[in-house]
Amino acid sequence: MTLSQDAENGKPPAVRQLRLVVEAEDYEAALAFYRDALGLPEQAAFSGGDGAHVAILDAGRATLEIANPAQKRMIDDVEVGRQVAPKIRVAFEVDDARAATDRLLSAGAEEVAPPTVTPWQSLNARFDAPAGLHISVFQELRSLEERESLDGFGTEEGRREDSS
């Protein structure tokens, strides 16, 4: 049973929010990039003594994507054509990957790969971004229901059921 199914059955989810905390040497530049160029609205901001600052940016729905090394290599090959991503890559779903690419390049991101249509039917672009993050922006080109019919797309639970 998934967390969303647990919530539907009256059980509160075990985790309410995924918060990725990133230390940025150039705080103002990182804030301008992620808040203003990428478009993550500021949810809260706090400051403390000795010049301490933090901004919490709303990234919409969060997921944690766990990939084995073979999958990570395959994604890099499809999206970039070579191995580039570190162990952690942050991906943001956007409505228009090409427009987001233009905004992010104008805001100082370094393009690793231009928007590329993937076998799982999304349009993905890769960047090295402020605060030392390797990021993707992706635009879903088909609905979840349409993608579920593609080879290799489904859930781990579905794959276990298919193999029994």
C-alpha cells in the first residue's frame, strides 16, 4: 500500500514533506536563480545572528526517486549522451521545458544537455546550477495513464505481481 493509499484509508502519511536543504556560498545568487528564474515561490524566510539566512521555497509535490546504478547510467545516456550526474540530481517538473531552459540559461545555469525527448515521454534538460546542484527540468508529454502502457514503465509492485 502506498502512502497516498494510506491517507485515503484514514491513516496519516508517515512523512508530510520532503525538504532538500542546500548550502549556497552565494546565497543571494542561488535565491535569485531558484526563486526568480526557476519560479519556486518563497514560502518562508528566516535570519539569525552572524548573517545567517534561509529561504524555504515551495517546490510543489515532492518525490524521492531511488535509482540503481544501471538506471542512473541509462538516464544520463538518454538525456545527456554520457555519464555526468553525481549521486544526487534534483529534478523539477515544469509546464514548458524549453521556456524554462531559456530562463535558466539567462539566469546563469550551465547547460549540460538541451531539452531531449526521453523514452518515458518527457522532455528533459540538464544543467549545472547555483549552489553546486546538478539539476533537470522536465515536462511530461503524456499523461501518467498513457505512460503506464510504455515498455518498462510501471511500479515495482506491478513488476513483482507480473513475475509471480
